[in-house]
Amino acid sequence: MQLTEVVNEGLKREFKVVVSSQELSSKLDEKLDDLKGKVRINGFRPGKVPVAHLKKLYGKSAMAEIVQETVDENAKAILTERDEKSAQQPEVNMTEDEAEAEKVLAGEADFEFSLSYEVLPDFEPTDASTIKIERPIVEVDESEVDEQVQRVAESTRSYEAKEGKAENGDRVSFSYLGKIDGEPFEGGADEDAKLVLGSNSFIPGFEDQLVGMQANDEGTIKVTFPEDYGAAELAGKEAEFDVSIAAVESAGDLEIDDETAKQLGLESLEKLKEIVRGQIESQYGSHTRQKVKRQLLDALDEKHDFELPEKLVAQEFDNIWNQITNDLEEAGKSFEDEETTEEESRAEYQKLATRRVRLGLVLSKIGEDAKVEVTEEELQRGLYERIRQFPGQEQEAFEFYKNNPDALASIRAPLFEDKVVDHLLAQADVTDKVVSKEELLADDEAEEDA
């Protein structure tokens, strides 16, 4: 075998490999000799099939296996001997000429191919103790707990049938059928909907148009879905809902006491408040974690500057760009609708792709140096959390992740990242700062993680 280094520039490597026809033929003879004792062919005793006959039957397929094995072995050997780590699977290029390929498979020509790859960059991670983090903390006020308890307790409020027109605070039972451009849309119908007017739980403007209607009334409600509506295909669209009122009920008095808590399955009002407080603190804690993580990633991005594998960046950009263009297409929007241009968007997301790749390499290196690992138990918990997102299809989802290493890696990766973030925060200079709820919940522009 002849190995020639063709490219060694920055992170790029390329090698030309030539394996002689004699070497290939020798490997083929070994494979066929091994095969001789395993195959059963009519007219021949076990182990007595002539090699020439085996070559005629299996020579081409066996040589194809040898060619693939040769490529794999050389790729692994080159990386091992050079003590390099490839950023991605090495790219293999070989002849596309069918006649030449047939000669190789027939053992009549040398096998020539090239291996190219980009190595992972070598860099020294920053000292985490030099990173300063300001952790925003919200102190939960008792009034907020009481307000949330009130909302939770609303489910226990009693309602009585009412004659006359519906008002805010009344509960309306009704059916509806939603249409866009005269055509019903998925998820836009219900035969037994219940809505407390004034709760603002439907599309903005919907509840206001139910006020004044009464049992047995029918009508049409016109609304416009918000621009940031969860279903992108409905965002910003005008819609009409044909509604039919089945009943109007007035709200009874609501007492917030131990009895209310018992109706919710708890032993006391204090226990209800304790649970509600914990939920509020958990919600704020998630926002705090997000902002702290963003500060940490910003600091890591600022403190590291090294050459990145171009193909990794290109792949990350393609992933982002495909998602962006698909979302725009589903929403029926253009870049102009988003007050930008395709050129500006490409530049913006190219920067984001570069940031993500850099941070991914930094976090991976820090985690590797610190021997951070995702345990099998942690991975299983993450897997169960993921398959819970597919109600009714849990078994199919479980089998999918179990049989797809790449899919399972998509669960492991964020778990690993969070453990590395925890490792770094334990060393960083973190100070707490009490902020208002509004400050904590305010969205940062272009909030993006690694």
C-alpha cells in the first residue's frame, strides 16, 4: 500500500491511497479460503469447493467487501498513527468510471482512492474561575401565591344555569367550527367547548363577541390569529367561527379554604399554597437558569477564538437555514414580511452557526477534560421524558430511539451540555441579584443557546 499526504493546511487533511492489485488478490484468496469451509454448494463436499469456482460465484461481492474494509481500515489507521481526531466521518473519493471499477473488483487493477477530513482544533479552554456571572433571582411575593391559588381554585367554582345574555364571568357551553377563506382547518372545531368569559383563554377578540349571546343563539365570530400564534400555519390569518350556544351559566361564590384544597385532592389550604409556591419558584428558576446559561455561553464564546472545521459550520448553517425557510414556507411568509432580506438573514444565521460550533467544541473539550459523563440512568430518564411527548405512540417512539443511535445521541447531547454547564458554574464567579418578575421574564433579543 502506498500512502501520500496531499493536503495539510490548517485543519484540512487529504491523503491518496494506492492498494496494489496483488495485495487485493491476496486478501481475496484469504477470504475465499475462509469461505470454502462455510458454504454449501450442490455437487461438492463441505470444504472441498475449488477456490476457482468460489471466485466465479463470490469473487466480485467478496472483493467489494475487501474494498470497503480497506477504506475503513486505512481511515482508522491514518487517524491513529497521526493521533488526530476527525471532526466528521472522513470523506472517501474513488473512481466513478465503471470500467475501471470493474477491473479493481476483478483484481486486475490497483485500487486508488483519497481520504479527506478536517481535524478537531487543538485549544486550551479558558479558566472558568475568570468568568463572572450575575444570577437574577426573583423573591416570590405572598400576593402572587394567593393570586395563583385563586386561579387554581377556579376549577372548583360552581356554576348555575342562567336565563338571559352572557356577561363576563359567566361560563358558556358552545360548539364551534373555524374556517379560513371559507375552508375548515385542523383543530378548529369542538362540539362541547366550555369557556369562562373574561378568562382570555381563547384567541384575542373571541370571548368579547360571545358577550351578549344566550342559550340557543347562533352566530359568526371573526378574529385574527396573533402573529406569534403557536401554530405557524395559522399565525396572522383571519378566521371565522360559526358558533352555537348550548347554555349560559353564572358563577357561584368561591371560598378559598381547606375545603377548597380538599376538592383539589390536598389536605389543607397551606399545603395548596406550598405546592403553588414551589411551582412558581420552579418556573422562575427555569428562567434564571436560562439567563445564567446565556451569560456563561456568551463568556465562553468571547474568550475562545480558534479555527473551526468548515464542514461542521456549513452543516450547522444548513440545519438552521432549512428550519428557518421551512417555518417561513409553512407560515406563508417571506423575509420581507420579517422586515429583513435573505442576504441579511444568511449573514445572521452564519454567525449563529459559527457560534454554535465553537461553543459545542469548547463544551465538549471541557467536559472531556473534566471526565463529565451522562450515566445510563440519566439517559433513560431523558428518553422517557422525550417519549412522553408522543401520547399514544410511546412504544413506537421508544423503538425508534432504541434503534437509531443518532436519535439517541440527540437526547444525550443536551444532557451532557447541562452537566458541563453545571461543572463550569461551580467554578465561575457567580453573584446573585434580586430582580423584578418583569426583568426576569423579559426576553433577550436573539436568545440562542449553543
